[in-house]
Amino acid sequence: MAALAKITRQMLLAAAASLLAFAATGQQSELAAGRNAWRAAALSNYEYGYRKFCECHPDSPPETVVTVRGGQVVGVRHRPVGFTNEVQAEQRNLQFYWTVDGLFELVAAALARGVTVRASYDPQLGYPTQVYIDYDANFIGDELDVRLTAVTPLAP
């Protein structure tokens, strides 16, 4: 009886591993397709907005607008919910914000680590429209949940 239980357990573990590998392959394909569409769009000057959902803003996080020129973050401003004024991020902190290419890298790195990743991509331009990463299922608060609100091309 114990031998049968051990074999059944091993078979279930193998099936789960196969399903995870299949899901990861699908996510890798979606990531590659999104990245290829983004590269084909050839936008090096753009703004994008996003909302980062977390414990401190579970329902209505402020929108963050990132300005990218020449593939580099050159400005960031925050739009708090319920306020008309935007809050500029300090220049020294711009390194902590992503370009769209940086979002693709973030998703790729999380997939390579084998953590929980859910991402969706814009059907025309390919940029990530939503990125959810749970780095450790046993921890609370380590998740990243970013939802893009818009991508706007800028004149050179």
C-alpha cells in the first residue's frame, strides 16, 4: 500500500511539473511576442502611466507617469487620487522606475526564477498591460502588481 501511495505521489508531482513547464513555455512565448511587437513599434520617446497595487493602496493607487526619451527614464510624476496637483519624483530617484523594456526584463527575470507570474500584453504595441509577480508564495506583501494605464508616443 505504501509503495502504491509513493508511486501515485511521484506521478502527481511529475504531472504538476509538466503543467508548470507548459505554462512557463506559454508565458515565454507571450513575452517574446509582446517584446517583438514593442521592438517593431520602435518607440524610444514615450510616456506611460501605471498604477501599482499594494497593501497601502489596495483599491485606488495613484497613477505614476514615466517619461522616457532615447530609451532612458527622464521624468516621473505621480497623480494622487482625488488631487489635482502632480508630484514630481526627484531626479536622483529616476533609477528606480522602469522603461517598457525594463518591464519586459522584469517579467523575463521572474519567469527564469520560476516564481508566479501573470502578464498580459497590448495586442498592437506589445507593451505589458499588466504585470503580477509573486516572488514567494509563503510571504505576504512581496507581490508586485502593476497595471499600465496608457502608453503615449512623444515627438523626438
